[in-house]
Amino acid sequence: MWQQELVRVTPHWKESKRQHLSVGLAGYAWHLGLSREQVIQDITALATSAADPELSKRLHAGQQTFDKAKVGKPVAFKKFYARAGLQSPSITRPPEIVLTRVNEFQVLSNTRAWVGRGATNDQTVYRVLLEKARHVGKEHPQGVSVNLSVRDLALEANICHKTASNVIQRLLKLKLIARPPARQAKGDRAGAFILLFQEADTNLLHTYRNTGDAECSKIVSQARNGKGRLGKNAVIAHMKLVELGGRAPLQRWASSLGKGAKALQRSREKLQAAGLVTYHGREYHVAHDWQAKRLSEN
């Protein structure tokens, strides 16, 4: 689709149109899940073949599009095609089951205790895979598959190739992802990753599926952005207790977060003060009406 689109817009790469087209192309490419590097290379080739005297301006427009996406801003492209007087290309969204699964993986990622020396890179790479799956993911018996080379994965995560390879190995050991067998990893499958469900996720996913999209999206937003009076750490601690079946002794709860009991004290006190967690029978329990109380914390 991308190569055909480049061919289609080439005759229209003219003054008064080409700036709009460079922004439109970059936005369209992002929605297709293409890498920043590939888009910059292709726009460079297109502008050069058209003898565009303002190449740097076109490339800046493309870079800005990907920069916006990186910080979570919406990426538009149709209006820029309209300004250039061209019909915008259509985008085929992944099946609904894929989008649902990706949303569930996002919930699990936000509530997971990412620990260890490379935890930040692990989380970043995993979220890059999630973002790609949201645009070009395919249904897989074990979860969701997405094609992305290690090179492009490293570029998107802003890390070097060697670090990306090490992160992939850690994610494989954690069984968060899988790779197809070597004999199958050829051609367009060479960069295939499979985002996996885990048995330990069952309780949390059951809770997520019963809260409704609108309510859960607010809860996930809190965990991801640290918003609300509870704070990010308390939100994550609470969701981990939900994942543990809604009840657990202090030591088990803390261990599931990769922390000691003392490190959990502040989050625990916030959750108890908010009425989200109670203590009895030597265990901490999630309040039965925790969804309504959590939403009131916004």
C-alpha cells in the first residue's frame, strides 16, 4: 500500500502541494505502522526525483509527525491530502479481536511490576510492539502477532540494536513475547513477534473485561500517566492486588511488585485511606466497589 501511494502522489509533488503531501504521507505511514527511518528515506527519494529545492523542509515535516506520535498526540493525514487537492488513501484497521487483545495487553503492561536493571528499556520496547500491533497486528492463536525488524524496533524505542536484542531476550524469558520457529522466520515473517497471554493474567483480565471500556480506560490512564490523587505507584499496587485475586498477605503483595513490605507502606496507606483496600484476617482485601471508588479519585 505504501509503495503504491508513493507512486500515486509523485505527479502531484509540486509547489503549493508538496508541503501538505509530505505531512500527509508521514501521517499515513505512521498509521500503517512504518518506521520513521523508512518514511524519511522514501520522502527523500521522492523529493529528490521531483527536484524539490526544499528537501529539508519536507523532512522536518515528516520528523514532526513522528515526534507528535511519540508523545501521544493525535496524528492526522486526511486533511493534509485535502489541502493538496488529493483524495486521501484508506486505512485497513486490524480486526476488532486484535484491538481488544492489544488493549488488554496494555492493561497488563500498565499494572506489571517492571523490575531489574533493564526494566525501563523492557517496558519501552514492549510498548513499541503494542503500538505497532494496534495498527498492523494480526490475530494469532497465542495472542497477537506483529511484524517489525529488530533494527526498526531499536529506532522506535530510541535504543541501539544490541540493547534491543538484549531486551528481546529478556521479554522472551518473561514469556511476554515469542518468536516463530527459525524455519518459519523467513521473508515477511523474519521480524515477527507474538504478544502472549499468561495464565497469571487471568484474574486481572476478568476484572478488566467486567468494568467496561469507558471505566477501565480511565483507570488505565491513571496507571500510565500517574494522574489522580492516588498517584501512579498506588494505582499499580492496587491493580496488582486485583490481579492476585483481590486478597493477599502483605509480603506476597509486595513481592509481586518486586518490592519489600516497607517500600509498599506509602501506597498501602493511600489505598486504605481511600477505602480501596481493607485489612483483616492477616490479609489485604480489595473493596468490592473499588471501580466506583477509583473513578471518583479522578
